[in-house]
Amino acid sequence: MGGCSAAPASGPCSDGNPCTLGDACDGKAAVCVSGPALNCDDNNPCTADACGKAGGCDHAPASGACDDGNACTAQDGCANGTCGGVVKACSDGNACTDDTCLADKGCVYTANAAPCSDGDACTLGDTCTATACAPGVSKVCDDENLCTANGCDKASGNCVFTDIGAKTCGDGNPCTDDACDKEVGCSQTANAAKCTDNNLCTSSDACKAGKCVPGPLFNCDDGEVCTDDSCDAKQGCVKVANQLACNDGSACTLIDVCQGGACVAGAPKPCDDKNPCTVEACNPVTGACEVTPTSQSCTDGNPCTQFDQCAGGKCVGALVLCDDGNVCTTDACTVDKGCQSVPTTEVCAADKCTTGKCSNGSCVLGPANDYAYFHKASGATTTEYRVAATAQDGTVYYVHTGNVSSLSRVPLGDLPQTVCTLPGYVTFMEMSGGKLLLGWQEAYVGDATALNNSCPKLQKVTFGSVRLYGATTWGGDPVFVGEQVVGPGNTTKPVIVRIDASLNVKWTSHSNYAAQLGQYNIFGAIAVDAGEQHAVAVGYRYQGLHYDALLATVDASGKLTEALLGGPHTDSLGDIAALPGGGFVAVGGWTPLGDTVRDLWWLRLDPKGAILWQRTLPSPGKEDGLVDVVRGDDGALVATGLGDTGAALIAIDPWFNVTWKRPFGLASTTFNSAIAMHSDGSVVGLGRNLSGDPAPFTFRRDQWGYPSCAAAGLCATIPRAACDDKDPCTTDTCEPTTGCVHKKLPSGSRCGLTAFCDASAKCVAQ
């Protein structure tokens, strides 16, 4: 079979690219393989070499940095296909070198020997040596003056001559004056100038004979006890702290000691008196402990007191009233156990009109009570009973006076019982704060709850020739009033005595009135104001047949101020009572001049005993005035009088307006000695009949003055407070058939300290 055939061949060929050389056929693959690329590099960094499409090499100029191979050019760069640079300036600024440039080495500096200048105008003939300018010979400058320094000005080359006499001739000695002569030279002359010997411990050093002579030593004493003072030649005064004893200037510090150069206060002086009711402070000047009382609350550690409060530097509390409300128990407080209630077998009052007997702590009712007489002594006697006190159960303590006095007690509705006997003529006794106070020339102080026939708890206090008629307590202290025999014929002067809890006399105050033969000055009663700042005693002065009322005020220190009252009238004061709001009420009798009828007399006093106002009340008979007054817990005032119309109880309001008046006893002969007010408002009293049946007796009246429930009628069960209409211009009383009665007071009646009732019975202040 015939036809064309194509077999692979080898040998040169052309790949159609003029920029390749030696193209050749691949005998196996039947393809033309390109040969190596045409080399167009002309070794010129300033041309861009490439093969053109038509064949052959193209060399186009290029820009950029290059190296022209010449060390004498710098900043080489291409320009128009050629590499070139800027010719270097080979200058080192040194006149002593010759500067050249070699293409293969660059700048070359070769030393020379040319003339030069070393910058100093004072050198001559300077020349270069080893690339440096060497100075020539120095310029000569000499003025032949020993006192100057020769020199040359390097800038100008001019000679300069400086005076150096003082510097060159100075020998460093402040005690010489140094000088210089241009031909001779230096000289030194001694002076008397001030100087220093370089010792800080001397002062006022001075030159002498060319030397510095030390002055006096410096005083380094600073006057401080807490430093040891010395002097060091180099440091001067040296202070070293010590630990000596010192005084910080306060008398209230102890064992002051020096520390760190200062006086440090020692321990404070102890001034604590362990009393919670005082503030203690030390006086820094005197060192005395000064104590100031406080008024803060406190605790006295006694369970039998309450509301403890500091007063006068002491912790004082009000007594705890251990009242369980049961009349058939005896209530008392002890420091170790507090309130204790013990059943009694006493007479008890179940209500206003019935009494009973206590049994196992309960009141067993008895028959109806009659207040008229619950005891009456038999047999004539010239002695008398004086009331002492009343207990919560109604018991009355009283004294039967005589050469041997007996202290008796009478429970309501019971028989009298003698508690103990006492020697001497006991004229008065009062129970206050659990203490019995009684006396004539002696006083007996003791526990009222522990009395028996031998009076073991009573302690005797003897006052000498002092007769005591009245007593009370003042800040817990017993206070007595009476008279002291001071002259012949039984001449006496009033006296007030206050003792402390240890039975020591605190002070005794005597009357200021001169004692005269036949003159008697008697204080019969005493009371202390609510603030316990003053006590007021009342009585009379008697001379001949004339009586003058006597009133004395004494302060807590015993200072006595007294006055006679009533003027030329015959008058006397029998009793006094403190008022709860402050001040006192005093009662007595007043007989106007030329009259034979003695009027009832009341006085209202301020807390210092000064008379605020007074009132007299005429009586139809020859009553002997008022001899006793008592105040109830509700403020009610009841007084008793005596005389031709018989004894009487008189109730008055705070302004001395009579609320009611109840006579009793035998006409013209009944004598009331004293009264006391029971806790239920009833009044108990003691007295005696002067004729007929001359016997002492005890009595009781209810709060309205009636002798029994039958006599009281509707009033038997009405308390005083129920009839109080709160109108000071009415008197409030109770009538047996009608009950409460309110009677308007007449116009001008007093209704306040400075107020009076007007015509319409309205209280108006003036």
C-alpha cells in the first residue's frame, strides 16, 4: 500500500523565538525543543538589558544608585546610561597636613612642617611637627616688682602685671596685718583684732602679740533639770538627756522623771474617795484633793431604800415602805432580807365602822367600833399622857409622865400595855424613821419595833441640865428642843440640839435673849421644812404673868435666828408642822390687851420661818388657844384646843379657814395634851380631866371629828377626798344626815398665799 509517511527526525530546528539559541528536534517526541535564552547583559548597571522581539539585544538607559569604582567620588548614580559621582573635598582643617585624593584609596593627609599658630599669642615661632602645631618660645614679661605677678594675655599677647602682695604676703594669721614692698617684699605687723581660737567653748577671743588669745568660757547651762549641759571645742554646747527626778509644774502628779530631755509627768495623785456621789479633782497649784458633791442617781446597797440619789456628797434613798396592804402583818425591811411580813394578833380595822382581831394574817371581824373612849385611866393624878406616835395598825404609843415614866401602847379597842419604864420625867416622845426620841435631861434613841419591858434597844444621850419638850428628825439625825437651866431660881433659856447617828452632838444653839430670874423661855415643838434646809421651833417666853410667843429658825449649821411675836399681847405658840409644798403652819393662843378671852391663833411661815400671814379666831368661851397641830398624808390639818368650853378638835384648810369644829370631854376642865393622825384619816389623842374625874384618857375621832359610826351617820363611809369640790372659796365637810356640805366663805377670806375670795365666792389673786 502506498502513500505518505512521517517519521520523527532529530537535528536543528527553530521554535520561532528569536531570543533562544540552539533549538533542536526531539527524535522521539517529534517536537522542536527551545534552546537557552540569549544573554543580553552588558555589565553596565546604568542600562536595562533585554531581547527584542525582532531578535537581538536592546540596552536602554536606567536610573538609580551605582558605584563608579572611584574612591574620590561620593553619591554615585546613573545618568544617561553612565555611572558617575560628586568629587569628594579632602580637607581635615589641620594646617599641619597636606590634603590629596587617590582613586583607589580616597583622601590622603600627609604631615608638613609649615609655620602655624598654637592659639597662644604669648608664644613666638610656632611650627608644624607631626601634624600638630608646636609652640615656639614664650614671650618675656617682667616689671621687676616683687609685689606683682608677671603674666601675658594669651589672646592679645600683651604683658599683664597683677598685684599679688596681699595674697602672697598673707600668713593666714588673723592677728597680723600683712603688707608688701615692691623692692623688699612681704612684711607682717601684729594687731588687736577680734579672732577665734577655733574653740566653740570660748567667746570674745582677741588678738594679742600676734596670737589669738581665748576669751571667757561659754555658759552652756540651759536651766533645764532634764539635760546634762557641757561644752565641746568642736561642737559647742552639748545637751545630753538624763533620767533625774523633776517637777512638771503640777502638784497633782507624783514621781515626775526626766525622759528625752523633758520632764514627764508621773502617776496622777489619787483623789478617788470611792464615793459615787462626789467628783474628785486635784488642784494643780496646791495639790489638794477637791471634792465636789454630785446630784446623780446612785445605789447605797441597801435593799430597804429606793430612788437612791446623791445629796450633799452622800447616797441617800427614800425608805422602802414594806406595806403588803394587810393590816394583820407587821411589815419591816432588813438589809440582809429586804421586805418581810410577819402575821400579828393585833386589833385590825376591816372598815370605817368595824374592828376585828388579826388571826393567821387575816382580819376576823368583831363588834361595831365606837371611837369615843378606847382607854381611860382610873384614879386621880396630876401627871399627864403625851402622845408619841401612831402605827399603821392604829396603835397609839404614849408616855405617862412622872418621876418614873412609862412608855405604853394601846391598839385600837384593846387594853393598854406597858412597854418599858424609864427613869426621869419624860415630857415628850416622837416616833420618826423607826426611831424613838424622848427625854427630859436625857434622850433615848433606839429601835421602836424591838421594845420590851426592859427597853433593851434604847441608847441614852445625856445633855446635862436640859429639859427636852419636842423632837423630830433632820436628814436622819435626831433634833431636840427644850430649855436649859442657866441661873438661880430655875432660870432657863431655850435650846436646840442636833445629834448624829453615833449620838454625838453636831451643834447646840441657844436663845439670844438674856436670861433673867423668873423668866422662862421654852421651845415646845420643832419641825423641819420639806427641803431639810431649815428647822423652826416654837414656844413662849414667860415673865411674871405675861407670855410672849417665841419663834426660832435654825439652819443646817446651827445658826439660830429668833423673834418674839404678838407684840404686847399675851400669847404663846404650842406646836408647828411642816407643809408638803414648803413652809410651816404654827398654832397657839392670842389674848388681846384688856381681854380675858384667849383666841385661837394660826401662822403661815415660809421655809425660812418668816411669817407670811397670820389669823386669829375669837371663841365664845375662855379657850386657851391651840396646843397641837397635825397634818395628814392628804394635807389635811387638824388642831386641838382647850379651855372653859372643853377640849376641841378643829379642822382647817391650807388657808386656815375652819372646816369643822368638834368639842368633846367635860366642860371647862378637859385638857388635851397632844394628837396624832392615823393613816385612815382619823385622829387619836391624849388628855386629862382637870376636875370631876381627874384621870388621863385616850380618845379617837373619825376623819370628820365624829366619835362613832352612829354619830357620823352618812359620813361614816365617806372619805375626805369625796367631799372636796376643788373650790378654795368653799369649806368642804360632811353632815351626818346630808353627807357632803360645801359652804361658801365670806368675802375677803383667804384662798391662797396671795389670793382672796370676792363677793361672788371666786378666788382672785391680789
